[in-house]
Amino acid sequence: MANPNIELIAALRTTATRLKNGAPYAWGNHGACNCGNLLQVITDLSKEEILTYAHSGIGEWTELAEDYCGVTNAPVSLLLKKLQDAGLTPTDIHHLEYLDDRQVLNALPGGFRWLKRNQREDVILYFETFALLLEDQLIESVPLPKMDFEIEEMVI
């Protein structure tokens, strides 16, 4: 699963908010799909710029992520590097496009259910739930100092 961090959590929430507010969405467009919308937030690139970079590779985000080589200088590798620098793995990128990470789906309000990859409302719900899940993991990872004190009973 993704590396939980404040920047990724914020990017997921911002992307969900942008989609709620009518940001262009088209699952079949590299610049306006699930990963494309997240990349717009992470990189400040437009959907047109992302589309241009993405077309320097072959396939959908899932294939591009699987073929990713961190050594090449191809523009699509820049986009994938940005997603990975944000804390996502190639597997996470696949799950973002298809909305199918079981951990995220199990954490959905109301319990597990399958979501549709090309439905704006499902993408918003998935991104918000993913952000909450990562936030919980981040909070759990913060070490708290042990406190040695006794609580006295309060008499009211």
C-alpha cells in the first residue's frame, strides 16, 4: 500500500474536492481520468499537458506504471515518478485507475462494495476513503511518549 504522508493525503482530498466541483473527468483520457486528475493536483500540470506526456508511452496508466523505469528520461516516466514520489506504488496506480484496492473498498462508509472506475461519484468516494485510510495509518505510525502518571479521581 501507499506510503502514508500528509502531501499524498492532501492531494487525494484536493482531487476529490475538484471532482465534486466539476473538474473535467473522462476515464478514457490520460489527463482527465482518475490518475490524470490526481496528477493535475500533484504537478500543477493541465490535463492537456498530462495527456501529451502520457502519450509518449503506450497503454493505460496501469500498463504505464508496470512498465515504469526510473532511469529513463521519457516524459511519461516523469509523471509516474511524480506519483511514486507522492508515495504511490505501481500497484497503487493500478488500483486508483480501477478503484479496486480491497483495503480501500473494505473501509468504504457502509462497508465493502465494488465501485465503477468511470463514475465520478465513485472516484470521489474512493479518493476520500483512501485519504482517510492513509491518514489513520499515518496517525498510528506516530510514536507517542509514554506518560508515567496516575490519574486522581475527581470528586464532584
